[in-house]
Amino acid sequence: MTEQLLAPLQHNERALTPLFNANFDEGMLREIAEADYGESANECYALLQPILKTGLVESYDSMLNEVLHLISFSEPETSDFSPGGQGRRVTG
């Protein structure tokens, strides 16, 4: 039933890529990569890079999964909260 309802929407896993590209930049990806006290930040950053081009993470990695989980608790409206940036940012 759900598949029948969603079929007309023509699922496209890259549909949000332009929106993502307009609102994320390299600095934000770096903050995400460093969310676990900088642990494996360079490796996570490299795994996040394809997001800016394709909107997708190319492979699963347990460390990347951990930093994505940790960054999901960020509170950008709280100026002294870490990890993650604070407030609305202009990209471009």
C-alpha cells in the first residue's frame, strides 16, 4: 500500500542535493567530522566529501556513523554547545 502511494513521487535519492549544496559547506562537513573529539576526523571528512557533489555518502563506516549520531545532538541555537556550529550561517 505504501509503495503504491509513493510511486507517483518518483523516488530520487539525489532530489535534495541542490538544497543540501546551497546550505552546507566544507567547514560544516569538517565540524561534523570532528564531532567525536576529533577522533578519526580526517577519515570521516574524506567520507563526507562526496555529499557536496552527489548528496550521498558512498560507503558505510562505523566511525562516520558515530560522528553523524553525535552531531545529531547539536544545538545550534545554544552558543556554548559543542560539537557543531552556532546560529544560521551563510554558505557560498
